[in-house]
Amino acid sequence: MHTSPLHQPGSGDGGGLNVYVRELTAALAHHGVSCEVFTRRTEHSQPETADVEPGVRVTYVDAGGPSLAKDDLPAAVAAFAERVGEHLVRRPVDAIHAHYWLSGLAGHDLKHRLDIPLAVTFHTLGRVKTSTGDLEPRRRGDAEQHIIDCADAVFTSGDAEAALLGSFYDLPPERVHRLTPGVDRAMFAPGQRHAARAAIGLPPGPVLLFVGRLQPLKGAELAVETLAATKASTPAGKDAQLVIVGGPSGPDGDATLARLRSMIEELGVVGCVRFVDPLPHHLLSTYYRAADVCLVPSRSESFGLVALEAAACGTPVVASDVGGLRDNVDEGRTGYLVAGRDSDAYAQRVSDILSDPLLALRLGDAGSQRAQRFSWPASAAAALDALDAVARRELVVCV
């Protein structure tokens, strides 16, 4: 409901969720399953429908004004569900897969209205975000519990997210289904670092990379602090630079960007940080290949697609020891997980990689090999297996 799979990742509310929905529906279509994605109209110029590829259609529905702020979207859920329901009465479907809590509320309504199964992927969880310092309204956590209580299947990216759902929500284990995101190996694969750097005009010297929306959750400030600490702590890092790919997101996005620019001056790394506007997904691979280390310092992550894509390109990852990143990064083998928010701890791991080329090569090779386990066709197969299992059971009844 809150973002279209055709929206540019890395800007506004576009991120890994957009990639997830687009790639999963495409993979389902390749399995012979027709998918229609309903999203809220955010521009008057958007058409009623957009055929992405055979078997995948995006339909825009009117629910609230196009420029409605994200914080005001809960008030538009009923209208969104009503408009989607009108489409589904004309074009019946076998199941609903809702993404994020706002769509989950609409999906819950439609499940009862149409008597069809509801599967849900939350992507981020309100109570988990609150526990790590990103305050979310209590109504969000309550709404997520309400959705979970009635969902026929809850998809998790792995064991870590399943554990978080078990800790923060009352989720019956028999309704948990693992659906690990994939990576397109035709797009994200190792390549020549010097060629990648030449292609995007990077000067000589070690490159740290941050890819993500500029909002507190994603931790770009910690990436800047890590750059400064790395330059100060090791000879291998004295010429290091940081590339930040992404744009302001959410109500704190502009403030985050302003804070980053102030930090760059205060920490004395002016000229060592390059900001790159959000890029089409397929262009990110060049930036991953150009980097010596990819930083993923999020406060929380259900999976962390950036970490997987970087690893697929042969780039070592230094990430937060949180959520799905624990499933995604193989500690000491494909990269490192860092507990807490101490930039010196991040810088130590970055320095280990920069000062030991053989270690960097070993981590990169292992990450690329491990990434071969994750594919969107496998994700689609997991979704179909779960929905087949749901179809053999009676629908869950709200408590």
C-alpha cells in the first residue's frame, strides 16, 4: 500500500521491499502463477494498470490524496481495501500476499470479505524497531499482532526474523514459513574492481560503501563515523573514502542528510565522502564491485538485501549483529557482524580487511559462493509450497 514495486529503491519509502515484491512476483510468473500487485496511487499521472512482464501486473488504486504523508496512511487503509476488493470481485484470486503492516490490515479485511487465505511478510516490525531506538506508534505493534492472529501464513526471511516474531509477538509456529529473499546472479556477480571504479570515476584508495535510504534506521551516520575511525586507526585506511548511495527517506530523511553533512565537517573527512543519488537496481552492481567493504550498520533488519547483493559481487560485508543479518552474513567467513553502535568496533573490522588482501579475497570469494544458495526462483517455490499447505487447511479464524 505505501510504495510501488516500480518505485525507485533508495528514495522516499522505496527500498528492499520494492525489490522483493518485484522479483518475487516475476519469479512466481515464471512458475506459471499470475500475480497482480495493488498499490496506492501517489501521482495523478500513474495509469490504472502497468503490465511489468507476462503474468505480472501492477494496478494503482485511489485511497486518499496522492501526496498523503506516510504517517497519515493508516486512515486510508479502509479505502484502499475497498478499492482492491472491487477489483478482486471482478477478477477473483486464490490468495493474498500482503507486504508491510499497512497492507496487512487491508489484507486482513479482504480475507474475511472474500474468504481466501492471507499470507503476510512484514519486512520491518514495529516492536522490534522500538526496541532498538526507532520509536513507532503503539498502534503499529498492536496492528501487527492483529494481523498475525488471523494470517494463514507468516513469511520470514530466516531463523533470526522468526525468533524476533516469537519474542515480540504471539505467533503460532505452525504458521511460520521461511521465504528467503534471492539475488539475481546475472546482475550481481564478481567483476574487476579497477574497471568498476573507472566506470564510476572513483579516485585511488580504499572504498567503503553504504547503500540505503537516509533515515536513522539504516545507520548512515555510523558509516561516516566508521570512515573517520578507519582513517585514524590504520595506515591501510588513511586514504579511505566512503560512497553513500541513497536519498532522504521518511519524516527524518532531510534531517538525517543535514546531520551527515555536519558530521563530515566535524570529523574532518570533507572530500572523502561521495553522495550518489538513488540508482536503478541493476546499476548498484558496479558500486558493489568497486568497494573494498560494504557497510550495513542498520539498527534492525529483517534480512538486509544489500548485504546479500554485496556478497554476491565478491565484496566483504561488515554489518550490525541484528535480525536477519545474522542469517545473511556468515561471521568470519563472508564478513563480520558487529554488536552495538561503536564506530571503533566497525573500524577495527574494516581495518582487518583493508590491511590483509588475502583475508579480503577469502571473504569475498566465500560470500560470492554462499550467495549462490539464494535465488528468486527458489523463493517463489517456497511461497507456492506454503500457499499449497495453507489451501489444505481451514482458514485461520480471528480470536
